[in-house]
Amino acid sequence: MELLSSETSGSADPVTEVRRLRRQLRREQARRQAAESIGERATADLYDSVRELRSAQAELLEKADQDRVVTELARALRQDFDSAQVVNRAAESVGQATMVDRCDVLLVDADRYSAVRGSWTGSDEAADLPQPSSFVDLPEPLTSLLLEAAQQLVPLQVAHVEQDDRLDEAGAAEVVAALGVLALAAVPIAVGDEVVGWLLLSSIRPRGWQPREIAICQGVSHDLVASLVQVQAFEQQRESVRRLEDLDRAKDAFISTVSHELRTPLTSIVGYLEMMSEGGMGDLSEDVSQGITIIERNVGRLRSLVEDLLALSAYDAEQVNLDLRPLDLALVVADCQQTLAPATHAKQLELALVTEAALPAVVGDRTQLERVVLNLLNNAVKFSHDGGSVTVRLNLEDEQVVMRVVDRGIGIPLAEQDRLFSRFFRSSLSVADEIQGTGLGLALVQSVVEWHDGTVEIESAEGEGTTVVVRLPRAG
């Protein structure tokens, strides 16, 4: 517009106008160059930003992949409960994750962690390579490098054995001859500051080790020691359990043998006592008769102990043949009441049976359930005070026939109640009151009830009495 105005006016100096136009052109060129420079800088900055973002994204993805691999490997290690399986799984998992020719787990002190070496090969070519059986079997030049790395708790990386400055020609040749590989990476397995082993990656060909591969090994090495310690504790516990089981079987066999051997002489003793009591061996004086009565009573206790031991041995050995059939539990309790009538009369106890109308039958072996009821009633009578009462209640609850034996006797201290079903256990109160017993009754009751698919529970308070609850499935 300026040029047009000048031409129209015709009054402008041509030289002045040319200079003005040249100044305007230089300003336009300067603005264009400035714009281009700004654009180039913006483009460069944008490119650098994109490149940094991509690098950060790659690092995040790689880190996520490392964490995922390490987590999966750690989870796999925790699934094994054998030292050899743990180290072999570690070698296999790391080898597959890093795609090396071979991966070894070598422990410096195998006896300490009850473990052997673990090894994995990734190709048929690597399967023929010589394999060290332990850390001490590694060639001395490599061992020296590992000891140096162990002092700083850092991985050892050898991309090319024959070109590594830390190995002279003879040392490199020794490593290659001993292991048959040209590249190595060793990550320490440490407990605190102490190196207890190495994760050793091997490659037949020269190979640069990637940070991801080293990171995976470092992640697994942390979990490997924890897994080995856990497995060691499990193995020790398993061995202890096995020994206890062996001792328990030996004890049961001994008790069973002794009980069988006692049964024969007891039968003979009982027979002669009956003969003497009936006068078959002549008239007895009053003192002798009283002595025989005491002997008969103690022989009865001994016979009861033998029978209980034999019954428990049979249940433990699962050599019990139950004669299962529907039966009325109320009739079983009533018969046991009659059996214990002399004992309840002697202590002036009231033994009452309270039963629900139309109580369904249970499926059971009458002889064995009688043993249960007799044991529970006998305990209730023994531990009740003279002139007290014992009540047996029968009712139906949730398709189970429930029997409650309730007494108001001496009770059981709370601190001792977790041992009630232990064999030969007798409460401190019964010992203090000199109440006779073997401590086998409740153990036998529990075994019989469980073989009838039932349960038994005890509720007690010291000085207030005891309630034993037996639950048995109803018939039909």
C-alpha cells in the first residue's frame, strides 16, 4: 500500500524508495529466520521430549516386566518344600527368564541350608557342558573374581572370558576348559552381608549382560535364601513329626503287647479268687475273706485298665469292627444306671434320666456306646459330692441325638481343660482328693464317639461341676 501510494503521488524520491524497500525486505527476512529458528528449536525440543518419554516408558515397562518375572519366580519357589526342588526350580526359572545356555545355583555352604546344587540347561548343546558340583569346584581364576565381587556384594559380569582384562590368558583358558563357556554372570545370594551362594548364568558364546537379566537374578536371590530357610525349618519339623510318629507307634505296640500278656494271668487270678470266695478251696477266715475282697476289687480295676488299653490300641490301629444298628440311647443309659446303682447308693447320689418324648434312635454299636455311657456316668459319680445329684438329659438338636451328663461335683480347673482328652491325664483336684482313676476314660470316650461320626465336648468350672455333651447322628 505504501508503494502504491508513492507511485500515485509521484513525489517520492526513487533512491529513497529503494532504500526503504530494502530495509523492509531485511526486516521480513529477519522475522522469517527468527520464526524458522523458533520452529526448529520447538521441533528439536518436542523430539527430545518424545524420545525421553519413550525411554521412560521403556524403562517402566522393563521394570514392570522385571517385577512380574521376579514375583512369579518367588511365588514358584514358595510352592516347594524340598531343598533340592527349591534350588532346581530357581535355576530353571531364572534360566528360562534370561534365556541363557545354562543357569546354576551354587551354595557356598550347602550343609547349612540342607540344599544341593541346582542346575538347568537351555539347549542340547549346553547339556554336554561340564558342570561344577559345588562352589569349590569352580576354577580358581573365576573363584578369585567371585570373592572380590562378594566383598562388595555386587554381581560379576564377564561378556567374553578370553577378552576380559581381569583374566590373563592362562586364567581365561582354565575357565573355558573347566566350564566350556565364553560368557558368565554371577549374582550373589546373600544373608545380610554374608554371601552364601551364587546364581551363575553361562553362555556358550560371548554375550553382553542386560540390566534386566541381572535385576531378575537379584530379585530371585533375595527370595531364594528365605525359601531355603523356610524349607529347612519345614524339613526339620517333618523329621521331628516322623520321629514322634515312630515313637507313638512303638508305644502303641508296646501297650498292646503288654495288655494282651496281662489278660491271661488276670483271667487265671480271677478264676482262683472266685473259687476261693465260693469255698472251693476250703473255709476262709473273716480276715482272709476281707483280703480276697480287696484283691478282687483291685483285680477288677486292673482288668478295666487292660480292657481300656486294648480298646484304645484297636481304635488307634483302626482295627475296630463296629456292629452298627439302630438303638435306643435311653435304654442304654437306663441299663448303665442299674450297673452303677451300688456306687450311687454308697454315695447317696440321685442319678436321674430326663429324655425327650419320641426321641429318635441312633446308629451305633451297643457295646461300645455302653462303654461311653459307663465311663461318663462313673466319672460323674466319682467326682460328685456325697448326697449330690447326676442328671442325664437326652434330646434332639439339628438332626443329632444329644446326651448331656451333668454333675455338681468338684469340677475341673480351667487351666487343665485343654488336656482332658489326653491319655493318663488326671486333674489336680482328683489327685488331691485321692479319687481313683487311670486317666483313660475320656480318651476312650472321644475315640468311640468319633468312630460313630459324633462329637464330645466338656464344659466345667472348678467347684461348680461338669457337663459332658455327646452328639450322635440320628438313625435314618
